[in-house]
Amino acid sequence: MDATPTITETLRQYGPGRCDRLTPEQARRWCRALAHGHYENFSVLSPLVPRELTDDFAAVYAFCRWADDLGDEGGEPAERLELLSWWRDELHLCFAGEPRHPVFVALADTVQRHALPIEPFDNLIAAFEQDQSVARYETWEQVLDYCRRSADPVGRLVLMLLGEPRTDDMFGRSDRICTALQLTNHWQDIARDKLERDRIYVPQDMNGIEDFERRLETSARQGWACDRSFLAESRAVVRTLVERTWPLFDEGATLLPLLQPRSRPVVWLFYAGGTHILRSIEAWNYETVIHRPRLGAVTKLGLVARAWVQTRFARRATGSKRPQAPGSDPKPLSTSMAGGDAA
């Protein structure tokens, strides 16, 4: 089985016109291959995920991956909307006990065992539908509203899979982390979002750069600033966006000490990856109109190893709130778990 076919190739076998049926075990293997076959800052199936939850995490990831790909790679916007509508129909069939698509065959058991509600899944589809009609954002609040559907449901599902309390307080803290992660991804991908998807998430009320879109596209395509002033102007805008994102990470960090010991490193790893990326943007002098910072293999391995070791030998401690810059000596994971940040 090819773990990473294109969405078009996959739809020929598992799409609206033809949807081959797999057994539950085959569907679970299919989702595990999908989770391992796509680039992310971290694999959703890191060694930190409790072994008995591996298939559950893979099934939820596969749902998100497919919804995202249908919204990004499914042809023209009208075609993408049709595919997302089909995906919602498949979701509702799953919750009605009649799953057909391999993702939902695998997801059905996860939904039942963990009593997952349909709303987070439906909200994610709604976010990808929004991407088909909204490619520019006027205000910061509009971007946050998008994140509430495109990112926050994922964190809530993770908490539910891990068996954490389903309270407004826990979900609210998780939402802060997930919104911050989504915003970090937007500021990391300013150039790529414009070139590959013609989307700009930089809110217009925080961007006073004249002729921004044309200058952004020119700079992103050639890999250097299109004129003398654009790089300095864009740095200032990105810096403001980054500074407004940090408080969300700080607020979300208060979730970590409230989590069960087995849940804490799973959530911390994604949190730490996001704060590392945000620090990388700072280290690259906010030049994401021409450069995309990303986590290197050594950094990722180091964070995973650090979290894994600390799950066995954690000691509670205290420390400063702001994460360290990439390449600096980071605080121990136990510090972040006691309520401070880490990265």
C-alpha cells in the first residue's frame, strides 16, 4: 500500500463515486500508514502516545488529514465544497453506525469507545469550507474565529481521547494552545500560503503595508525582498503578530499541570514544537515573507526524547515563563509541567 498517494489518486478508490470497503483492522492499518506518511512538525503517533490509544489517534488524524486535503487539493473551490459536503455525509453515516470510508470504519470504534461528540469533527469541516470562500481576513478577531473551528476542535478531541475531564475550563486552556499553534503556522507559512493557495491570514487591520499582496508574491517567488523597504516593513508586521501570539501560549501553558501524567507529555510536545517555531521566526528576524522556518530532525528528536525521559523521571520545579530560543539550553520538561512554558 502506498502510504502517501495524492488526494486525486486516493479518491479513485475511496471517493464519492467508488468507496472500497475495508475491514476494521484493515482500516486501522490504513490510518496508521496515513499518519506515518505525512510531514508534520511531529508525528501524531510519537512514542509518547499511550500504546492503547495509537489507533484512536491515527483515526482522528486521518479524518483531519483527509478533510484538510479535500479543502486544499480537491480541484476548484466548487469541487472542493462538493467533496467536503460528501465528507460531512460520510461523517454523519459514521455517527449513525453505518461507516463506509476507511477513515470512518476506523473512526467508528474510536467514537464509540470514547463517546466522542460529532461537533468537533463538523467544526473542522466547516473551517475547510470557509477556506473556499474566505482567503483574506480584515481583523485579528476574524482570524481567531477561524482558529476556533480549524484548530481548537483538534485539541478538544485529544483531551477526550486521553480521558481528561471534559470541562469548559480544560477545553478553554486547550483552545489557547491550539489557537496559538494555528497562528504560528500562519506566520510560518506566509509565503507558502500566498503562492500555493492564494490565502493571506495576516489581518488587514494589522497590516499597513502599501501594495502588500503584489510585493509579497514577488518577494516569495524570487526568495528575496522585491524592494528596499518591503523586508523591513514586513518584519515589523510579523513581529507584531508573533508578539500577539505569545500570550496565548502563556495562557495555554496553564493546562499542562492539570493533565494526567500520561497526557502531559503528549500535549507538551505539540506545545513545545509550536513555541520552538515561534522562536525560530524571531531568530530569523521575522522574515517569513521569504523564508519558512521549520523544526529540524535533531530538534524534533531532542524534544521527543526529552519528553519521553521526563515521563519516567519527572520532578516538579518552577521556572521562568517564556520559552528559550532554539539552540539554547532549554528548561527541563518538569518545569513546564509545573506551570511554566518550555521549548
